[in-house]
Amino acid sequence: MTATSRSEKTVLLGAEYDPEVWSAVLQALKDLGATELGKTWQAAGSQELQRVEARLRSRTVIVEGETYGGLSITGESGLIAEITALVRSRLPHSPLSW
């Protein structure tokens, strides 16, 4: 976990190529009532960046999958803690070290 501002944080959820983690985080956002604001995908050489931006309780949440950087989620610290807990509950046997 890294802090990006006083009330914002980023949590690394797993490997950027893991469809199970992607599915769990996107379903968690949906279940909590998030609205998708947009999706982007970019490639530069051997690196890819997939980004999903959502609105949840009047706050922006960003999910990013970056080659060699992993799958991360960034937003208001309380929301990120809630989303992360929900993702963890859906992946109880995941080898991810959180």
C-alpha cells in the first residue's frame, strides 16, 4: 500500500494478468453501486496499461493493470479499504500477499 495523498491510497491487488482478481475487483465495485466512468487500454512496446475509472459515493476510484506493475486500485482510503476487504472475501484461497 502506498499513500498518494492525505486521504487517498493505492493498494496492489495482484498480477495485472490475473482474470480472477480483475473479475473480483470489478464485481465488488458493481455490488457497491459504482458507476463506470470510462475504460482505456494502451500499449507502448512490451508494456500495456488497462485503466477503469468509476464513481462510487461521489468519489473517483481508479483500477489499473500495468505490465510489470500489477493490478492496483486507487481512491479515497475508506472506500479502498472497503473494496479491498470485499475482494479478499471473494478470493479466500488466492496466493496474493496483501
